[in-house]
Amino acid sequence: MAQVKAIVDKLLTNVSQMYKPQGFVADQLLPLISVKQKTGKLGKYGKSHIRIEHSLVAGRGQYRRVEPIFRTDTSYSVESHGLSGLVTEDDYDNVELPFDAEKDETIGLTSLIDTNKEYAFAQAFQNSSVLTQTATLAGDDQFSSYLTSDPLAVFKTARLAVFNGCGFAPNKAVMNWPTFNTLAYHPQILDALGYTQNRAGQLSEAELAKAMGIEKLFVASGKYNSASEGQTDALANIWGNHITYYYAPDSAQVYQQSLGYRVAMRGGSTRVFKYAVNNPPNSTEILVDNCYDVLFSDITAGYLIKDVIA
């Protein structure tokens, strides 16, 4: 009788596979305002101080009295976002390397909070009912149609709209990775940068930003699982196939222009809390939270281009 050997497959202890969130840009798009209270107001000035006024004074004529400052405000409301998970005694006893019961739970909760935050920023920046300076491309005008589209003309229109709207040329833009991957090989842009005949690969982010006439290009490559719980996983892009041009400084100060701000409690950091629970016995509850608001203070400083690729 042949000998039968029982072989139990063991998990590798130094390697594991996991999709970790990457390419998130939410925390880079707008200058941060750290606040202590969840609601408040951002002070704003009108544009009365840049009117053309009759100011010539002759002889004993009196100076004409004007009102150069118009003050107003816009409200913010910081929302709390939090999730919790439980690591039980059985988890501690039965989860083996390369898995780590407590670390895995923390990473999972943090990833969920960060993914939802990125999604919230994408929905805000690509909402044509909020950013009302907008254009939508279709058919041969979409940038994926290399022979008929004219991205440089579209970019010129976007820059002019922001400049005319807020008085500053846009210095930033955000797009998703599929859009970047399309534009990085667009012959019109390559030709404009002098690379038609001698360019071996795609344009870099810095080179595309130069062609777009901006200082900083954010390429958002984050994905989320669009499948319902229990269904087969399906990755989808968090950011749609759109481009948002806008003006925003790198830091928040007084007397400045900006499309908006990222308002956050405690500097906007994602926080992790752990504490022991006795039901079930010898378990640990893990809580992760983040508090923030996307505050658009001047929508004339932004321009949304919808459906730029097919």
C-alpha cells in the first residue's frame, strides 16, 4: 500500500498582498485652516476697493468720500467622520503571520476613512452645480480623440475664465490618472513642447503642467471598491474624467484670494484610538476619525472641464 503524506500549506510569514490606498490628493488641493470650533465664519472682502473712482483734487476742492471696503463672510461647518472595529480574543489567538489582527484592523479602518475623504473632495471639485464656470466636452472634442481635439484651446479658455472671474490666473489643476495618461501622449501637446520628433516616452506631470499654463498639477490615482458588500470586488476611479483649473495659495493667510480652503479640526489628521472592552472578553475596540470641511470661498477662482476623455 502506497504511503500517503499529509501536507499542510503554511502561510508565508514575510509576504502578503493588499491594495493600499495611493494617489490621494485631498490634503494637497487647498490651503489648510485649523479651527477649534466645528462651526464658524470666514471673513471676506468685496471688490469695492478696486473700482475706478474720480479722485482728482484741484485748488481748495474737498476729497471725495467713498466706501472702499465691503465686508462679508461665508460659513463653514466641520463634520466628523468616524468608524470603529473590534479585535476579539479569538482574533488574537488565531490570526497568524503575515496577518496581524490589531494592525490589520487599524489599517482597514484608516483606509476606509481616507478613501471616503478623498471621494468627498472629488465630488466637491467635480460638481458643476457648485463650480458654475464649466464646459463639457463630447465626441471629437474629447482629448482621447487625438486627431480632432484641441486641448490647448480648451486650457486657454479655462485660464481666461479664472483670470476674468477672480483676477488671478489659475496656478493649479487636478485630474485623474486616465486623463493624465491620455494627455501625456497627445500629439498637439507634444508638438507644442517641441517633442514631436524626439520624445521617447510620455510627458511628466511637470511638463504637462507647463503646457497647461499652471504651476502645479495634481494627478489623482486613488481607487475605491464599488462592489456591494459580499459581491466580487470591483475597483473604480475615485476622481472622474474631468479637469478642474483653479487658483489657490499654498498656505492660508489674511488678505488673499483662493478658490477655497480645507477646514479641519486639530490640523486635519486622521486619529486612531484603542481601548479594552470586556464584551466579548479580552477584546480591543479600535476607532478612527477625521474632521473636515471643503469650503469654497470664491467659485470664480475655479473652472471645471467635464468629460475630457471618452
